Amino acid sequence: MADKKVRTRYAPSPTGSMHVGNLRTALYEFLVAKSQGGDFVLRIEDTDRERYVEGAVDIIYKTLKEAGITHDEGPDIGGDHGPYVQSERKNMYLPYAQQLIDEGKAYRCFCSKERLEGLQQENVGGGYDRHCRDIPKEESDALAASGAPFVIRQKMPLDGSTTFEDAVYGSITVENSELQDQILIKTDGYPTYNFANVIDDHTMGITHVVRGSEYLSSTPKYNLLYEAFGWDIPTYIHLPLIMGKDEDGGVSKLSKRHGSTSFEDLSREGYLPEAIINYIALLGWCPKDNQEIFKMDELIKAFSIDGISKSPAIFDYDKLEWFNAEYIKAMTTEQFLETARPYLTQVLGDSGLDLSKVAAILQQRVTVLTQIPDMVAFLAEQPEYEKELFVNKKSKTTLENAPQLLRMSYDALSALKSWDHDSIHDCLISLAAENGLKNGTVMWPTRIAVSGKAVTPGGAIEILEILGKDESLARMKKGLEKLS
């Protein structure tokens, strides 16, 4: 298979939002293909109608697009190996199962549901005792022709073992006695997940199969099917589990109790798609150097299968937030303004404030976009605050000197003819120098009066400029009244 073009596939079921584990699988499938000049295929596995969620296919397309994971073939763009929706391929599976029956490698099983349930209760043969395995072909054909319901099962080897190679976990051997005769076609004529998977992967020319390590135990079943048909076995790449930190200090498989676990929810919480993808890429894969920030084209160049770890990866929300902050800081001011605009207009929509100036004081301080409304709400409406906020040990402001300091600032700023950053800066710095005061001693009471908050994005000068002269002086006047 070395001379074959690398082909990987992402085959999600449309059952809702995309979990970070599924997204990582899609990303690694994409990187395995693209790092080796191959093709990445999208296939929708929609045959489990009980779990099907309306609109979930659109979520798959939307998530992959936002994440920058582009497929070469798929339901929306076509290709030479379609159809790419499993339910549209339903007529192709039965002939392959019939081929195995004709070759003596599979058989029809007519056991009733009640009989099988009874076996399970008795724990016979892992759930099935191979009761129909040796029914003569003529008898089986006659029963099928009479309309008796049946499933098609594969004849698994009864002794020996099956060994397979995994690119991450190495050589793995399973005793064949542990494998029961797996169902290939259900009574409704639809294929089982395992059977459809093998047929689809082979007919689509898939060379590398990437999936979670929870599927390791199923792999011998896949291989025995490939061998039954005499087909090339793909390269298997099983990925380590993604774990979450528990409150008691332990770890367990990532779930909603740890926090948001879907791409959609993380985006809604203010994480950038590029930051999410960058972080997820490093959950189970280690680059050859210490680089942490990767754009997608850099990931493609740096990625190699031998960098994938066997050890479970811990999803760390603090680390994701760090990545997000780095991506926000790296934006141009224009990019950040456009990204932040929906969050800014949420609270500043009709305030008439210059949003570009607001964005400028936020960019180096925001780590998650959803922080923005709370950070800037004071610009739209000054919150109620206690006069004790004017006290600051470091700036040497007290309730005794704050009224005088604020009055000095108010008078000096009232006299300004132009209201811009430099004019406000020069006015307040000169005021401090003329009175032998530290800059902070003048700035602190001014900022408290115009913001009503101990912590703000930007200092007194930036806030005064954004609010404008009239609003700033009106707020300072209220501050003087509070202190009097």
C-alpha cells in the first residue's frame, strides 16, 4: 500500500453538536492526509435513524468550515467515490454479504429475538451460541425464500488469534474465541455499523483509518472482514482518550460536567475557532519542537503520525483560554473590532461611543470574547458605587484628599478646549507635576469618578476620551457630590 495515495475519511453520525473528541478525529484525519499530500473525504453515516437529529448535518458542515477543515470529496461537493451519505448507499451492502454466504464465510441466522435474549440472560457464548452456523445451504435458502426473518452473520474463526498493527499502540493480539459471529446485515436489510464501515472504506479507497482508542477492541472484527474479502487492510491510527479534570483532583473521560465539550458551545462562550483548533491539535499530538501556536498550514507542515501519544490527554480550560488570549492579541485592531463588534453593540449599541477606541483598550486584556459586555457596560451606564472606592493605598488617595484631588482634575479638564488623548494626558500629567503629586494620585480618583469601578480596561485618560467631555464632567460632578 506504500505507493497508494493517502486517503482518509471523517464519517460522523448526524446526532447533534460536534464534541471536541469528534472534532479532534476530523482534524487528525485531515492532517494525516494533507501532511502526506493526500485526500480527505467527508462521509455522513446516517443509518441509525433512532439517533438522527434534524439539522445535525448542517452543524457538521458549519463546524468543519469554521474550523478550517476542508474536505476534497463529500455529499455537498461530490467526487468519484459517491454517494457520500450512507443511507443513499443502502443497496450496495447486501450483495457483499451474499458473496460471503456463497463463499461459506457468512450465514443466515433465523434465531428469534426471544431466543437471543434468553442466551444473553444465560450468558451463553458471549450472547450467541452459533445455533444457525451449520444449517445446510438448501435449508437456509428455503427458509429465506419462505419469508422467515433473518440476519446475516460472519463465520468467525473458532480458534487461534487475530493480530493487527496500530500506528500508535503497536502490535495488538486478540484471541478469536473472544469474538462472536458478528451480524453484518440486520433483519430490516440494513447493514450494521461495522459492516457498512468496512465496505464504505474499501470502496472509497481509504488507506488510513483514524479513530478513538475505544475502538481498538473492534479492530479484529474489521480485519477479519477485510481478510474474508481478500482486500488490503488500511493503516490504523487509534487516538488516546480526552479526559477532564474532576473536582476531587482526579480525571475521567471528558463530559459536560467538566464544562463545554462541543465546538458550538465553546464558540458561543467566546473562544475563537482558530484557538480551539490549535489547542485540540495538541491534545494527544506533540510537535518535534516546543512550538505551541500553529496556523492550519503550519500544522499541516509539522504534523506526523509518530508524534501521536498513547497517553490520555487532559482538556485544560485554562490552557484553552491562554491560547484564545494569544490569538486575540495577534489580531490587527481592525480584525479585533469586527470580531468584538457583536459583543460591544450588545451593551453600547446606541450610546454613540467610538467602538474602535473601546476595542483598542480591550484587545490586550480580553481572554474570552464573552467577557466584553461586562467589561464595557460601565461606559453605557455608570454603575452605583461606594465612595470607599476612592481610597487606594498605592496611589495614596484617601477619603480626606480625594475631594480636593477630584476637584482639581474637574477644573483643569473643564478648561480644555480640545478633547483628545494627548490633550487629556498633558492636562492631568501637568496637574500632578505642578502640585508635586504622583501621576497615580491624580488619576485614581478621576478614573473612579468616571467609571465607578475599581478595575477597568484602560486607564483614566482612555476612559475620559471615550466618554467625551460632557459625560466625563457630569460623572466627575456626581463623584464630587458623593464625596462631599
